[in-house]
Amino acid sequence: MIRRKPEFQSIDLSAWPSIAWTELDVKTREAMKRRIEAVERYARGERVKDIEKVTGVNRRQIYRWLERGLAPHPDGRIFGFRALSAHVRVNGYVRVSPVNGRPSEDGSGKAGAFALFLERFPMLAGWLLLKVKQRRVSLEQVHTDGRLQTRLVGLHALHSEFLWQCRSLGLTAVDYPFNTDGRAIRSLSARLKVELLRSFRTAARAAGATHLKGLPHYDKSDSRPATRPYQVVEFDGHRLDLRLKVVVRDALGFEHEFEIERVWLLAIIDVCTRAVLGYHLALGREYSRYDVIKTIESALEPHRPRDFTIPGLVYGSHDGFPSQRLPELAYTTWERIKLDNAKANLATETLDALCEFLGCCADAGPKYSPDDRPYIERFFGTIASRLSSRLPGYTGSHPRDLRRALADPKGKLRLFVSFDELEELVEYAIASYNGTPHASLNNVTPLEAMEYFIRGREQLLTWLPEHRRRTLCLMQSARRCTVRAYLDRGIRPHINLYGVRYTSSVLACSTDLIGKSLLIYLNVDDLRCVRAFQPDGAELELLEAQGAWGVMRHNLKLRQQINQEKKDKKRPRGGVEADPIADYVDGKMGQAKKTRKAASELAEAKRILSSAPTARTAMGRGASAAQPTADAAAAPTVDKASEPKTPTRPKKLNIGTGQVF
């Protein structure tokens, strides 16, 4: 049995980085071949005595090369065969002798002095790292004699501060670094470069980069092409480069035009067929998680054709949406969705709707990497070139874009595209996009490709369960609310949800529920009533909003805006508000001429009120699993405003103290 050192018992040369020895000169090549052969023979288990006879290499050199080859390299691997080259340093130079206090004439004798100096004064090493973190010095790349080199900016100012730090430690003129000609400025520069170039992230940050690009992706599982529809979809939001207006009618029927802010176009596209499954237009400076869920609903529900009012806009014979042309694609779910790292995309409710409600995998991907979603980005580029850039009020891709000046309506608001017109134009543009042949699909339209996979190859799909289709608009997390009641004031049991009191005939008489927590499921599109469950999971009943909040249809976003204005004291708080929603709309009507933000909020409020459901709905995610009779209890109730009114006897008005409980 051949005795070997424990660290050399098993050597895997396949993991050793190699060296291009064939490109060396003849003498160096022969020496390198003998060294490589000696190491390979040792790894195969041959005796050291036989290796010495065949290669002529001393056994001490073999052990030395093995130790050097197993040493860690700065790139994270081992040196391997790279350590067999002559004049290759495996370990850095470490100075042992103290620095001579007498200055030398030629500056020699100071190798490793700066590293030894920082070991002696570790607080100076920490001070240098702090200055690097504070960006007191920066890197600049320059071309010198055809070579790309880096140099430090701000070195002299930092060197002066470094010398003051040395004087504060009690160092004199005979001590290092004052006993050198340059006061160790070259050593300081080398040390700073080593710290800045220790990683690419640090170096790029010191050079002024805001984000990193170009990192290769080694995980090929995420880059596999989609081979069937609804296997992979992409989602993103694009802010349209277009100045818009909104047309609002007042109580007397007169039209008022206001300029609003730019809007967001949110879309979901299928990777395999390039077909846009659904979209949503969001008003506001940023889109929220509710807008993301609205886009998901649009992609799942069967698409409803729009009645165009603009002359000349009609659906082509090959245009439309997948669920419109193929009814069997309604409520079809996808396996994986790719999106960016926006806060609205990574919100808890958004991920719950995707992962738990739909059962798909959400792939956020790395930050600042739009190339990971090429198809949705290319779609937005098509919308910008074929729609936005051809309309008056186009803002251009940058401030100096010539098309910005050509499309400027010169302040004439009547030339702006209204939001209602934009909705029809976007509908027509996306429907035409789905019916246009794509070069990447061999000149086949996305709808034809979808039909080929679904009806031609009879591709298997996954549909959303029937009981969840009735609760699409309720992909929100449940809330827990405590039942409140004040016996001494005669205030019956109720809950407070988003600043509004909810109760019912059953809850108002249930004294045993006072102080207990109820599980509340709500429909964010209609907050006039919510669905309540008791602590043991039993369903209570529908709770209705009290006051004017229970009469006019509104969604969660509109109520939050009204409550926020009350909190910021932007609207006067009188005694009893007859209709807070109408007061909000009237207030925005007066502010719309001054700011585009108020005009956008007015347009959003009008849009919410016009698109709200006509019947009260209050269902929630997971509600059907909590109670067997949930479907019957969740049936929409008739709006009280549409019921015939019967004469009622007036009651005595009790005006309270104004305190809110």
C-alpha cells in the first residue's frame, strides 16, 4: 500500500483549472509538460519513486505543486494547474520586520510596509473602509495608449485626511508614513484600488453606476421556451406617452374638459402564441395591487366585445381576443407568470391571488432586467409606435424627441384625446395586434396559433373551478374585525371597516359576539355590504354599510381616497355628511381645472361609479369552503334603491355630541 499525505489521498484533477501550455515557448512548454505529467501520475496512484525516474522531477517539487494547486484562488476556485507556472504567487507578501524609521535615499526597503502599518493601527483600516463606503473616492476609466485603465478621483483630498489621522495617533516625522518621499500616497492608492475592485458591485458603485447589467444566467430552467399555450405568460405595466383629457357632465348637462395625468396600460401576454389575454387601464401616477388583480380578472374572464363610438373602428374578421374567438378559453389558468419587482406586483394580496387562488407560479426575476420579459416589452413597443406616437399630445420617448414638438396641440384642449376615446383605441389596437401575422410565428397571427394548439392539436388546459369563477373580483385577503358595542350609550353591536360602520339585524342583537373577532370577506368593487363569519367558522350573514355608504355604489379605492382626504383635512368636516361620495366628486370637480392630479382622480371616480355592479355582491376568497351553503348565501341581493318605496313614519332625530366611537 502506498503511503500518502492525508490532504493528497484523493485528488480530482477534473476540477482543476487548466492552462494553455501549447501557446508557451519551447523551453517553457517542455517544463510545463513534465510538471503536468508528474501531477497526473501522482493522482493516478503511481509511486513517487517511479514518477521521479520517468519525469525527472524531485518529489519535493511534486508535493509543493500539489499544495499550491489546492490553494484558493481569488476567483473563488482553486489554483489548479495554474499554480505550476513559474513566478506565480499563491500567497501575498507578508512583511515581518518592522519599518525602518530612517528615510532611504531611493525609497527602497518599504515593501509591505503599508499593510504592516494598518495591522498595527486597525482603526485606520476601518477608517479607510468607511471612506470607501461614503464614496470619498471614485473610480474613472480612461484610455491610455489603447488600454483601458482605472484611476482614482479624490485621492489627494483623502490622502490629506489620512495624514491628519496619522498625526492624531501621535506619529512623528521619523515614523511611517512621514519618513517616505510621497508620504505613502502610492501605497494608499494601491490599497484603495484593491478595496474598490474587490467586487464588481463595489467598483461599479464607485464609478457611478446605478444598477448592474450583464450577469449571465446559469439556471436554464427559467429560460426554456414555452411549447404550449398558457404554459408561461408575462405581465408588466407601461405608462402611455400621451397627454389626455376627460369630459365630465355636470348636473345641468354641460360638458367640462380637464387635462389628466398619463395612464398605465397593464397587460398579460401568452409567450407561446404571443396573444394578449387581457389588459387594464389604470388612472394615477402609479398602479396599485388592485389594478394588477383587475388585469388578472380581465385575462381570465371571457372578453366582452366593445361597442365603438369612434367612426371607422370595427373588429376585423381576424381580430379579437383568445377568449372572444375561442369560448372554451374562458377562465383558463396558466402555469407560470413572469413579472418584475414592482411593489404592486410583489404585494401579499397579488401573490396570494396568483399562487393560492389561481395556483400558478410567480417568477419575479432579477431586478432591472426587462430582457427577461421580451415579449411583453416588445408588445408595449408596438403599442407606442402604432398608437401613442400617432395621436396628438404625444410626449415622445425623451424631452428632445422631435415627435413631441410635432404632436404638440399648442394648448388646445379640444385636440387632446379623451380617456373614453383612448379606451376604444386601446381595445382596437390590441385586438388588431392579436390578428396581425408575426414573423416569429412564421407569419401566423396569435389567434391562429392559439386555435392551432387548442383545436388542432387538442392541447390540454387547466380551468378555474366553477365555485371560484363567481368570486373572481374577490381575490383579496380576508380581514378580521372586532365587534364593537356601547351598552351605556345604547349603540348596538357593529364592526368598523375602512372608516364605515357595518351591521345587520342579526349582529345588532347578538350581545354574545361583543368583543369577539369576525372574519370579513369583502368585494373591493362593491363595499356596500360584506360577508361575515363567526370565530368558529360559521357564517353569520351579510353586513350592510350604514349611512350614505350603503346607498351609492363604490369600491375600496374610492373610499380610501375619501378617507385620506378627511385625514389630511383637505375637505371640511361638518356635522353629518349626507353623501360623502357626491361631496368628493363635487370637490374634485372644482379642483380639476387647477391640477391634473385632481382631474385624474375625478375621472377615476366617474369611471368607478359608472362601472360598479348594479346588484350588491359580497363574497370572498375561500368563503365557499367555509360553509356548504355559501353559494346560496352569496347570491346577490337586490339593490334597495330599485325597490318600490313605501311610506314611512318619521322618527325623532337624536343629535349626538359629535364624538366618534
